[in-house]
Amino acid sequence: MLLNKKNTKGTKFSFNRRHQRKVTVHKRRMPIVRCVCGSEILVVPDLKAMNLAITNHVATKHKTTPGDSERLTEFLAEQVLFEATKINMSTLE
């Protein structure tokens, strides 16, 4: 059956709700850091990849002076280390 505008009105697709629920659950489980602009950066165990993600975010989203970019990069790296500490402490308990 083809869906068109006429027969999709009022239809709720359960796939979309299930997918959204999974995304919400994963967001609760996965550690993230928030930038000052509101963007979320996923914390990954690979420090090189994490550094690359932070650098790319700062370069693409924040076109500021080099001093501001450096401070923002340090701020995000500090948040990542804080999240890593929280994860490590929870595994020790």
C-alpha cells in the first residue's frame, strides 16, 4: 500500500517513536560534553580521536581569535577528562 498525504494524516509511525526512544536511552548512557554553543560531543575512549573531534568542532563552529579557540579547546578537554574520571570512579565502586 502506498502512503500519500490523504491516508497519512493522523497516522503515528511506531518506528519513529521506537527509534526516538532508543536515541534517548543511548544519550542517557553515553557520556557527552556540552560546548558553550550548546553542541554535544560524544566522549570516546580514544584520546587522539577525542582531541580531533574537539579541534574540528572548535574550527568549524567557532571562528574566533586563536586565543579564544585555545581556551575553548582547553575547556572542552577539561570536561572530557572530568567525564572520564567519573566513568573510571564508577567502575571502581
